[in-house]
Amino acid sequence: MADGPSIAVTADLHWGHHARGDSAVRDLVDFLSRQPPDVLLLGGDIGTGVHFATCLSLFDGLHSIKALVAGNHDVWVLPDDQRGNSRDVYEKSLPGDTIAHGFHYLDVEPLFLKNFDLSIVGSMNWYDYSWSIDEVRQTFPDELWRLAAKRFRRGQHNDANFVRWDLDDAAFTTRLTNRLHAHLEQACSQSSQMIVLTHHPASRALSFPEPNAPPDMDRLLWVALMGNVTVEQLLEKYAGRIPLTFSGHTHRAREATVAGGRGFNVGGDYHFKRLLWFDSPSAPAIVHEFGDPVK
């Protein structure tokens, strides 16, 4: 690929959640203010509730092209949330906050960098259990109910408590994958190369490392709640046109081949942050860490 823009990517800032993490975010912002990239991408889980807009305000002085996708924490709501349910937040509240702070909301439309013959396509992405539902059916048929309930043998996934809308996971996943497909088609008509950004992993290779061990129900449930087969298939359809794919959510740094290009899970956590820097889309990744990764 020809020389293109410098790109900085981070995810899982979780502003307002952890004092050490907030300090690390400030250090990350200070770093970017001294060395602004052409393009900054945020891969979701920016901040729950009012913390979403507050976190974006930290980047107000950064004169880069800025774009983001939402994360599951960003659509968490309480029963009396004045913004409405999680779908209202995803489709109305977050886009407004994003635009107000100079970011492009990739969940609504791609970002076209015509000077570089490059598009950036993004989605929060979601899960329909397809990464492990067959294995659950085969190995733990009496525990299929755990998928929709998000109920582990040891606790419950917080999406069950704070994601509130009128769709089930499979229906919402279909909604998002259809939109992503349309955006990929649109981007293909505008440019020869695309960068893909998702919150939930775009590929199982970017999700949690999976041990070579007999299946455990809780592990299979984690896999089920990470992503979906459809997005992997969509990206393969455009193999050769996606040099970079970025995801977050797992708090585990990973690198793998995705759709014939390079795929990265950013890997930041609540208490420390990671930033991936590329001098151009074809350049090696330079990793910057902020805060102490030791918990």
C-alpha cells in the first residue's frame, strides 16, 4: 500500500471507572498532543453514562481526524436513565456527543479519506453466540439457557444488568452486521483500501486466547459473548482490501492475520492503557503503554 496517514489507535479507556486508569488516559492524551497523528481511532468502551462525553472532551484540543465506535459499556443504562434505553443511547445520544467533540461516529457511516484512497469502516459489533453455540449444544445441552441469561456458573455478565433494549442479542447482531456490510460496500465504491475498527473482536483470532483443554461451560460462554461468525465472513469477502483490522473489549493484546491483512486487539485494561501507532497503514506497529500494567 502506498504511503498514507499516520494512525493512532486505542480502546477501552473506561474513563471515570478507575483512578489509575484515568491518570493513564491523561498521559495518553498528553502524548498525542505532543505528537498528533493524522488519524486517531477509539475502539469503544470510552465511558459509561456521562463519562462518555467527558472522556471525548479530553481530546478537544487534538487537531487530528478523529473517529470512534461505541462499546458495550457505552450503551449501559440504568432503569431511570433520562437518555432512554440502550438502543436510544446507541442511535441518538452517543452520535450527538461524538459529533459535539469533533469525532466521526463510525457506527453511522464510514469515514472517507479521499486524499489517501482509504476508508475507515467501523462497528460496535455484537454477539449472537455463534462462536460457541454448537459446542455448547453438543457438550452442555442442558445449559443453553445460560447464553441469553449471560449467567456463568460463577456470576453474571454485566450486559445482562445494564444493556436494556427491545431486541435480543441475535436480532441486534443481525442489525449491526447488515449495517457493516452496507458500509463495507459503500467504502469499496469510494476507495481501494479499508481499515476496519470494531469493539467486540472482529475475528476469533483477536478474542481471548483459547487454551488447548477440555471445554468448560464458563469459557464457552465467554467465547459466545465475544463476537459472531458473520463479521468474520464479511471481512473475508473483502480480503486483500483490508490492510488493518482493530478491535478491543477483551483487554488482551493480540495480533493475527485477518482477511489477509494485519489484525490487532489493542489490549488496554481498566488500570492502564495501550496505544498502537502506525506511521502509515503499511508501517510496523509501535506500541506505547501508559500506566503500570501490573494490577
